[in-house]
Amino acid sequence: MSTTVDLVTPLRRPGLSATLRSEWIKLASLRSSWLTLAATAIVMVVIGAVAAAASASGEAVGAPGSDGSDPLSTVLTGANFAMLILGVLGCLTGAREYGSRMITTTFVATPRRWRVVAAKALVLTTVVVPVAAIGTFGAYAAGTAVLEGAGEPTVALSDSGALGSLLGMVLWLTCVSLLGLALGFLLRSTASSIGSLLGVVLILPPIAGALLPDSTDAVLQALPSNAAAAFTTITATGDIDISGAVGVVIVLAWTVGLLAVALRRVVTQDA
């Protein structure tokens, strides 16, 4: 009697949970990822404390409120640097595998490419949100302690708009990293995606504000950084008269929209 052994095993395509585990391993196994995240929180806290000390001593920015700023803006000065760091991390997450051509292997293992984009976005959000929260509230605590020690005005969490601005900063930093991720997938180049992100977030708003007439302020409000100014402490270019809720909607629309465009390109075009 002969026995036939079936050596053909059906190929199982990985589901979203398996793709999530894979993307988590990719991010967590890189020491640079943890150094970048740690640097984000440290930079926000240290710069916030230094800015508060300089403000309290009358150096650089003067006493809180004397130059049109407020204590909350002072202690969150480091958010501008954190935004750059997290944006670069997002660009690297989206574009790194294209540079090494490992993206081909990733798509062979996960033919449903949307899962790769979704998994990278979820993993990035999972690590950025707590880091942004630690950096934001840590900068607030450290900077406020410095201002209080110098007898300068401070902002309490119970004050109107204070907690909303802090939470808004966490949301904005997270969205910046996701914008970087989307650009990484779209441009498939780390350098190009970083340059484009810096252009849209940092360079374009002040240039547009300087060159365009005042009648275009309504258009400038639609830029992500200007919209974010409505619910955070970052400085806007031009007059921003939209509410915080509208600003959140605009920023989320930019983020979701750019991710959707990136997803379409990933699904419809070869790696």
C-alpha cells in the first residue's frame, strides 16, 4: 500500500494584525527610532525650561506677555523643534524601505498593500502620541515651575483654553508625523519627503503671507500650520480668525487626505 503525502500547503496571506506586528518590529528594532522619540520629549522639556528662564530674566523674549506672547507659548517653544523631529521620523518610516528596495519584499509578503500603509500609520501614531504628550505636558510642567520660581505669571490647566492648547499640540505633532509618512510613500525618497514637509509646514506659510495680499488670508487659513495655530500655541502667518474646532477639522482633513492619496499610489503603482 502506498501513501501519498500532500506536500503542498496553502499559502496564507498575512492579515492586518500580522502586518502590524511586522511594522512594529521594523520600528522597534531600530535604535535610531527610540533615540529620535527620546530626543523629541527631551528637546521639548529642556527648551521649554530654558525659554521660561530666559523670559523670567528678561533676556531674549522678555517677561511673559510683554512681547505679545503668553506663558503657555513660552514653555512650549520647543514644540517647533519637536515638530521637525517627528516629521522627519514620519518621512523615514514611509520612504526608508523604498531607498533600500526592501519595500518589494514587504509587498510580496503582504499583497494587499493598503495593510502596509495602515499598519505603518497605526504603529507611528501609537509611538508618537505618548511621546508628544510626555514632551508637551513635561515642557508645561518644567517651564511653569521655572516661571513660578521667578515670580512670573503662569497659566494653570484649569484656565480657559490651556488644556485644549496642550492637547491640541499633541494632536498637531502626531499629524505632522503622519503627514511625513504620507509624503514618504508618495515621493518614495527620504530627502524629497523631508524637504516637501518642511516646505509645506514651515516655508510656504510665511512666504505666502508676505507675498500675497491681505485678501488671501482666508486661503492662508487652510494651510495646515495656520489651521493648527487656531488650537495650539504655534504662531500663525496672517490673521487667523477660525475657531479651534475648525482648525482641527482642517488639519485632520490634510492628514487623512494626504494619506488617502499616498494609499492610492501605493495600491495602483508598482514599488
